[in-house]
Amino acid sequence: MNKNTSEYISKVDKDSFYVLESGIWKKMFIKGVNLGAGKPGAFPGEVAITYDEYYRWFGYISEMNANTIRVYTIQRPQFYNALKDFNQAAEKNGKKPIYMIHGVWINETDIATIDDAYGNNDKIMNDMIATVNDTIDIVHGNHYLPVNKGYADGTYTSDISQYVMGWIVGIEWDPSFVVSTNENNPERNHYDGKYLFTADASPFESFLSEVGDSLIDYEMTKYKLQSPIAFSNWVTTDPLAHPNEPYKNEDLVEVNVEHIKWHDSYKAGMFASYHVYPYYPDTFSYQTDYINYKDQNGDADPYLAYLEEIKKFHSMPVLISEFGIPASRGKAHENKITGFNQGFIDESTQGDMLLKMMNDIHFANLAGGLVFSWQDEWFKRTWNNNDLDLPDSRPFWLNAQTNEQHFGLLALDPGAEKSISYIDGETDEWRMDKPLYADDQTKLYVKSDEGYVYLMIDASNYDFDKDTLLIPIDTIDGQGNSGYPQYGTTFSKDADFVIKIHGRDDSRILVDAYYDNYYFRYAVQTNLIDTKPSFQQKNSGIFNPIMLALNKNLVVPQQKLTVPFTGYETGQLKFGISNPEIPDYNSLSDFYFHNGKLEIKIPWQLLNVMDPSAKYVIDDMYARGKISKLKVNGFSFGVANIKGGRTNDTQNVKMTEYDWKEWEQPTFHERLKPSYYILQKGFLGIN
């Protein structure tokens, strides 16, 4: 297309996006994914994804019946090269291209230190405008970025501007940043630019208008092209009232893009962009008009209630530019109404929930939705366990307990081609291994990878339905329990953990009370749960359930409902098959018993491991007065079969050390989750 004949190739009306195809404007409901910059072994700032990976991923995304991807910031040249090549090949074969919505990032360090969009002589705004110019030149294949650690660099020659559906400027705004900007700059509450202007705006909204106007002006002046523009927003700073929101900061201030208008010279038009997750903030669990709302099937649907309210508020199209459900073992938040929770969701249920939300987006007559995210991201952290690992080494191992690492439709699993073990009743992968421990009746095998410790027990006298199997684990010297009095066992080494297998529904991993980080964080370091002096004594003989926090104390306004500090038992083990190639696959499965053989997999963090790649575990918390790291050589394991679940004789359990090799770069392989295929089928019917 000759850009000189048209100033825009995509546009919006009050409800929808349109794209120019063969000279005809065609309405398009946006359905797609957010594409992050991280992959195992690298932080996103290293921009390490290769051309081949991008090209392959674009194929998967297209085959999923998606039409759009979103990136948050400037990528390396290989991203744009791959997108151009993929789209040109698709169009040559009569297929639709993948369109893109490109983000314009903002320096979050400056937000934290300057805390004012106009502060330090407009540094944040000036830097954003410079980023705007870089980004526009890059999508037009006309730029060079020098090496700058933590950022993309290279020579950009691929013009992919014809595939740009729009721009989203900014990030999820910290309410305090918005408030500070407004309070510090009352006189800067108006902007009138070449393309955008404000009416009844706050200083922060005027700041956004000025940055957006600069973007439109730069692209028009240099390339004679316009694209629709939006400003990033989320429920926390939306323009709606949330009277039952328990946390003040979650409804403290609004960013209202209706206060940003455009002149007739801007043909492409604005849209509203929101990140909307079903479990956060707590508005979705407590706001009365939301939780009492029923969908077309008569089911409670606070998510749809919100979508319809935000749609009614706006005079422009609304794009839900982020929504997601993590298929993780660990959980960090719950929706009290629907169970659309932040974690402890299996991969098939993830797909069902995502499709339900996309159907809600479509039903509410919004402009579309972008799933977060395309790929799993090992570098991510979560509030309820981010002090239990080491920030600098997160990308080097997979933490099943961190829900933020598992939003993807594409799993990046440990192992170069496949995992070293699957919990599925088939034990061929153990055939060449030597048992760590063996006697006349029992063999215990142990192995590990970047995500889990795997165990296999072959015991001739073990009755899975009646007996209790205890597996003591010694991970750190100088502490632990010398026995488990409840079961009449003693251990040859002091055990910091015990895995207890007692049938399908009463199996769990337990931690020595002295080494219980949940108790230490919430009873010792804070006073959110009751103290128990016996827990703070070495060799108490007490093993605790392993817990994760879900919410701190809160009070729901208007209802005057007090919700206490809440946690859940994350150490409980789920019976099932973890092999994705078997029809009965459930991604949350922890253990399985078949043909006399028991298989178990335990996430590293459930053993207080802070970084398995370098063998760091949590040190003695009471001796150090905090959670800190300690390097270890290996772990010791044993096994005891308690016949009938009880014993009359004291049983001494021999424990043997298991050592694993450290690694500098992880192995991983791609796997499309069941959620991918659910969306693939569901997207086909949404237009």
C-alpha cells in the first residue's frame, strides 16, 4: 500500500476496530495474546528470544485463530524481522497476517524515585517522548539503537507499520504516582496540541495527552501515517467507583481518558485500554452489584458486570488488553464468588476460564481481548513467596509455586526435549537409574531437574490404600527433627521435611516447625498469626503443614465485613497423572501409584530451596533473624512403610545423601498447553 494515498490503515469508531484490507474497511474483533520478552535463562531486559522462536510462535498464534499480538516495549530486530517475514509469507498464501498493538514503556525506576510525571524538569515525559520516537522509527524499519544493557539494541530495517493496529502508551499506573503528579502540578491541567487536547483533565491526564500527541505528530510528520492510540489503565486507576473495595489504594484516584479529546486532524481515533483480571482487586469478590450480577446462563459473573459498566462509561472502544489465569501450583489470591483464582488452576481449566472471559468481552460489545500471556516466564515473582527465592537467579529455574510464572498458553518446561520424569505410572525413565536406597523390600530412587525433585518408590510390601509411607528429607545441617513420634519413627539424620503418602486424599509434604517459613514470616516477623513457642525450638518432633498466604486482614467498606488473614495448605499433594501426552493429564498432579510403584514430584520451593541451580536453601531463620541463603552439598532421603498407618515398634529410618549438579543455563522445551487448544477452538466462533 502506498502510504501517501491514505493516512491510516486502521481506525476505530465508538465500539470497534477496523482494518483496511484491499481498499475496504473491515471490522475486526481483536482476539490475541500479549507477548513478553522473557525466556528461561534470561531476564526480559536481555531480549534473548531468537528469530526462529518468534517465527515458530507466530505460527502457533495464527493457528490458534488469533489475529493480534501485543508487545509492551521495543524488542530486538529479530522480532520485527520475524513478524514481517511471517506476515508476508501468510499473505502470499492467501492467509491473514498477524496484527500488532505496540506498547510505549516508561522508566519504572524514575517513577519510584521522582514520583511525579512532571518532576525533575519533565524528565519522565521527555524520556517517554524519546522512546516514542525510537519506537515509531523502529516499526517503520528505520532506526539504530546502540548497546544499552537491559534494553533492546541493533539495526532495525523491517518496516512492519502496515500491521500496527494501534499504540498503548504507559503501564499500570501506581496510584501514588498519579496523586503526586496531580497534587504537585495543579496548573498543568490543560493541554491543547496538534492532534490531542484535554477537557476537564487532571494534570496526569494532561501529561498522557501530551505524550500521545507527540506520538501522533511524529509519525504523521515523518511517515504520513496514523494509528489508533490508547493509554494503559487497570481497575485500580479506572474512572469507576468501587465502594466495597477493601484496600484504599485500589480505588484512590482515577485516570479518565474521556478527558482526552482529539481534533479532526486525527482520523484514526482513540480507544480505551484496560488490564482486567477476575481475582484482583478484591472488588471482584466484594462489590455487591458485581457479585450479584448474573450472566445469560444465570451464573454469578462479576467480571461481566465490570465489563458492561466500563463499556457504558466510555464513548470510545474498550479493549481488554490484558486478562489471564495462571495455571500454577501455587496460589496467591482468590475470587470468592467464581473460583477464577490467581493460581492452583490446572491447564485445562485455565483454558475454560480464559474462553469464558473472552466470551464475556465479546458479549459486552467490547473491541476485543488480549490474553496474558503467550509464553510462561520463569523470571517472574509473586507477593506471597517472593522473599523465598533469589531475584538474580529466578530465570534459571522453574518455580511451580510462583503463579506469575505460569500464565502462558505455551509452557516452557524443564528438559531439552522432554522432562526427565513424568508422574504417570510408567517408570521406564527410571530403568537405568540406581536406587538411592535399597533393602530386601524397598527401593528409593531420586532425580531432579530445573523444576522439581522426583522420587520413585518400589516397595513389595506396600499397600497404597492402607499403609502410610513416610519419606524424611534432611536439607540443612544443624536442625531438623530426629524422629516423628506420631508414627514411632526415628531418622538416621535430622529431617527438615517429611513426605507423607496415605492414599489419594491424605497425602502431603510437611515441614519441621522450626523451619516453617510461613510461621516465621507471619508469627515471628509480623503478628498476623498466633505464636507457638514450641515451633521455635529445634528438634521439637513437630511437623507442620506447608502454607501460603492468600490475603492479609481487611475490612470491606459499607458491609463492615472483616476478613481475617488467610492462608491455605499448599503442601497437600494431589493424586493424578502429570504426563501431558496421556488423556487423564492434570497439570496439578503431584503423585501417582500404579503396579506397585509410587512416583512423586516436589517443587523445589516446597523444600525451602531458594535457588537449585546454585544449591542455595533458606538458612536457619532464627539464627540469622531473617530469611537468607545458605549453600548446601545435597539432600538426604529415607523411606519408612508404616503398615496400616500405625506402628507399635520404633522404626529407625536410614537416610542417604542425594547430590545434584549445579547449572549455569537451564534446559527447556516448548509445549502447547491444553488451554491453547481450548482457545483455538473457542476463538474460531468469536468474530
